[in-house]
Amino acid sequence: MKLPLCPYCGARFLYPDVRKAQNENRGVCPHCGKIFRIFGRAGRFVLYAVSALLLIGINLCLMKLPSANLTVLLVVTILGVAVVRLLIPYTIRYGPL
């Protein structure tokens, strides 16, 4: 997984720029000034599906431990969701208009 590149000039975008534009349909390259299309719903869906299965599996394994209570399961789930939220910009791609 990498941050997206401009489809015209190949410039790599920074994490905060991708994060701001993740819900838009079009963007403008600050290097070449050309307009491009933003897409990534399929990658986001795969990330959510894989992470949900992984978190469920981790929680099921933790439930078998006698010392794991609901607080431990909640903390593990919250940390997993936070990591997934940080990975969303890596699933976004830019394409020519």
C-alpha cells in the first residue's frame, strides 16, 4: 500500500493532503495543475472487511483467556479501529479525468 501518485506528472501526495481529499470526486495536482479523478471505494471495502475479520478473530482468541475481560476486548477493538482509520489514505487512488 502506497500513497497515490498524480496520474499526469507522477508526483507523490502527502498523507494530510490525501486525507483531506478522500471524500471528494476530483482533485487538482499542486505540481502540474491538472485535474484528476479520485477513487478508492473498493480498496476501502477490502480494508474494512479484512480488518473486521481480523479483529473478530483476535477478540475470539482473547475471550478464551481467563484474565481477559470486556475492558481488554474493548481496548483491542478500539486500537484496531484506530489503525484502520489511519490506513484509509493508502487505499485511495488517482486516475486521469
